[in-house]
Amino acid sequence: MPIKLSSHAFIFLTTALGLLTINLAISLPAKAEIVCEEGTVSKNSNGSTSSCSLAEETNVKVKVSGGNYDFVCKAETEIFFNNEGQFKSCQLANEIQIRQGNLTKTCQIDSWVNLTTINNDVSIDCSGR
């Protein structure tokens, strides 16, 4: 039996879904599809993923105030997420350039890329760890 929706209910439903989609697209500073090694997933107290060992190289797209970055996290290394399950850091499989104001910094292969969020401002940096 088909479900009947009034035009008002249909408009409300489509508007709510549209706003939810926009909110998710805007609020996520980094996106990555990850494949973790079996048995390596650690969880935060809220149930979101904290870290895992990557089974394969993983492409990460990051939007920060200084620009958009695409980089690859190295396979068989750890990837870390914050309490909300958003990308935090990983070891690089390739070299990337980071813009910091008028300067450009090179993050070498095998260095760690780190995202930091302070007062809703996301910054990206790299280190040798």
C-alpha cells in the first residue's frame, strides 16, 4: 500500500533533508574513506573511531582557511580522528605543500600531517614526530 504525504509534509521533509545535507557538507573539514586493518580500530568514549592501522593508502581531502588540500595517508600506519570522528592526523605517503599566510611549507614523505581546531578555525601543519 503506497504511503500518501500531504504537500506540506513533503515540502517539510525535503527541506529538512536538504538542510541536513548542507549542514554536513559545510561542517566536515576533512573527508576520507578508510579501510582499517582487522582488529586495529580504537574507539572514543562516545563510540566514534579514534584511530586504526590503515590497510591501504587513503586519500584525504581537507578544507581549511588557507586552502584545500588533497593528500595520501601511508598504508600500514596509524590514522587518528578527534572526538567527533573527524580526521586529525596521519603519516604522509606523498609530499605536500602547505600555505601559511604568504609562506609555503613542504611536508615530506613519511612526515605526519596534523589538523588542529581552535574556536572553529582549522589549521594544518606537519611534523617529523
